[in-house]
Amino acid sequence: MSDYLLHCRKCGSYLRVEDCISCEHCPDALLRSEFPDLRFRVERRRGIWRFNWLPVQAPREGSAAPVVYRSERLGDRLGLKNLFVAFNGFWPERGAQVETCTFKQFEAEVVLANAREQGKNGLVIASAGNTARAFAHLSAQTGFPVVIVVPCMCLNEMWYLKSATRVPTAVIQDGDYADAIDVAERIARVSGMPFEGGVRNVAKRDGLGVVLMEAVSAIGRLPDAYFQAVGSGAGAIAVWEMAERFLLDGRFGERLPRLYLAQNLPFAPMFRAWKRGERRLASVDLDPGLIEEISTRVLSSRYPAYAICGGVYDALTASDGNMYGITNGEMAEARLLFEEMEGIDIVPAAAIAVAALQKSVKAKEIASDELILLNITGGGEKAIRREGRAVMVEGDFISKTISQEGIEELLCHVLKRN
Ligand SMILES: [Zn+2]
């Protein structure tokens, strides 16, 4: 763990860490954390806190980590000699102990630890599903207060661990993920608890970048190509930023992994903009009606970090990557294939990445001997459900047009209950 500075990719300024989520000169640029420690180190701790490039000084003991392994059967089936899977979920037989069954648990670990060290009194979180479960779990485990805002349209894909059911959760009846973000920002202003910041929060991206640190520590070098499904794009940007640190270290490769990212058709605004060769997302591709038609609501962000300096467009360009659009049918087939080959169930969003891998093999975009890292962003839910530990989310239903008085009442109600 180390001290770090925030660096603006656009103007090159260095900023102090306190409460800073964007450069005052460059509202259209992401900041990234820069660690004085340029060498990658794996320390004698457990879980994700073994790695040195995290913006936390004194982490709590123990935390689950990704499991990275070489795939035999799926690799054979696809004709790939060096296919590695980063499994983020619950699969005790393989040593995977992420009980929330999502890589967002690493994000929640790092964001909450970072917020605590910065003296914040709590956080307001907006989520389309997995992030909510991860933050609820970590809040319940660590006692750090959070208020979570989710859209109702994502509820039927959502669940909490039984131990986290009392974490305050507001459900937007009449809106999507973008509305949840808007309401979360308003709740933050009324409650005095800061908004978590979404993709602009460096702690969030560094937490998601744990997947690449785990992979490099397991494999010994950077992959040639990396596959992941994207909603907000935070996970993909995180991998790019983490790969840049490995290049600076110099011992793990000389080229960025090519990022192969995928979205669920027909709601695929980044895929469509990339295919047009444009940095700008088209409003027609952001139509909320399209969200109703996709199987993976967790990927339904209408505010993805695509055009912003240091965002997905720049990550794809810098890494010579590509994007794929995956239909619901292709997703469902890939999901079955993965479970059949690897012996573990995966979430729909992870199957989007598997389907993208199949497409890129078919299109001969990757060579059979290249080192491929497939990010299975979530899986193992069946075992958690079998153990009876997954429960429906029971939140307080509110409208996206809730008034200031309404928010005050809600806070009074949910905070008193806890
Ligand atoms: Zn700047």
C-alpha cells in the first residue's frame, strides 16, 4: 500500500487526494491514481490487499480475491492454447470465495476503505445491480454507512446476501440507472454523505484493476488480449490503467493488452459509436426503450465513460482493441457453453464476454497461441442460492422526481430503522 497522487491525463497536473474527483481545468477528463512505487509487489497479506497499487494505507484483514487459472476445455473448444480465466465469484472448489459473486466486490472493498481513510462519514451509491450487492455486503461487514439507490427495472435480476438486507436501499420506481445516479446525487446533497462518484472515483477503478494484478501475479506477464463486457466502462478503463503501470514497471511485457469489450444488443451505445469510428455517443443509441430489450440490465448505463478523456474510447485506441455487440441468444448459448466446459455457472454479463471471445476467434482477430485473459465478472450464484443465502432486495420505493422533503423523510426512515 502506498501514498498516491491524482494525475490528470489531459493537462498533466498533479492534484492532492482530498475529495477530488475531477481536475478543475479539465471537467472532461478522468483522473488516475499514480503510485510512487513503480514496481509491482505482492505482499504477505490475504486477498486483494496483497497488491501494492491500491489507494489505501491500512486495509482491513482478509478479503476475497479473483482466481486466475488456465482453461483447458473451453480453450480446447475454441482452439486457444493459452486461454486464462479470471473467475470473480463463488467457487470454493477452485478457491474462489467472492460471496457476492461479482468483481464489484473488489471495487466496494477499495472504495469503502479509501473513503474511511479520507474521513468520509458514509457514501451514497447508485447501482444497476451488482454494485449494490457488493456495497451492501461490505457495509454490513465493516459497519461503514451507505445509502444505495437502484432502479426498479433491475430488481428482478438483483439479490442481496441475507446478512445485508438491512442496508438502506431506495428503489426508483419510474426510472433507469441514469435516474438512480441523479437521485443518488440529490440524496448526497441532502444527507451530507458524499456521492461515491461513479467512474470518476479512482478508488473504484483501482479496485476493479485488482483482476489484472491477480492475473499478472498468477501468469507472470501481461496478457496479449483481454475480454470483458462493459456497462459504464469502469472495469475496462481500470485494466488499461493497471496495464500502463505494469509497462512502467517493465518486467511484465512491453505492450498493452488489446482490449476486446462487448455490450448486449440492442442497447450497445459504445459498440455502435466505436463501429462508426466516433468518440461521441449517439442519442438514438441511448434510448431507454432499448434497455427493456436486453438480458443484462447490469450493463444498462446511459452515462458510460466513453468519450471522456481517459475513457473507453481512449483505452480502445491506445490498446488497438475492438468492440462486439452480442444478442440475447448469443449470450444465452455462451453461458451454457461456459458452464458445460468449465463446470461453473456464470452471470449473463460474463457470458457476453464469452460470446465476444467466440466472435473474435471466428473473425481470426486473435492468434491461437496468444495469451488471452477472459474476465468472468461474476459467477457461482447457484451455490449461494442453494445455501439459501441470496434474498430479494426489499427497498423503499420512491419516484425519480422525489422532492427535497421526500428525501429528508426517506433518510429519517431508513437511518432510524438501522
Ligand atoms: Zn487537467
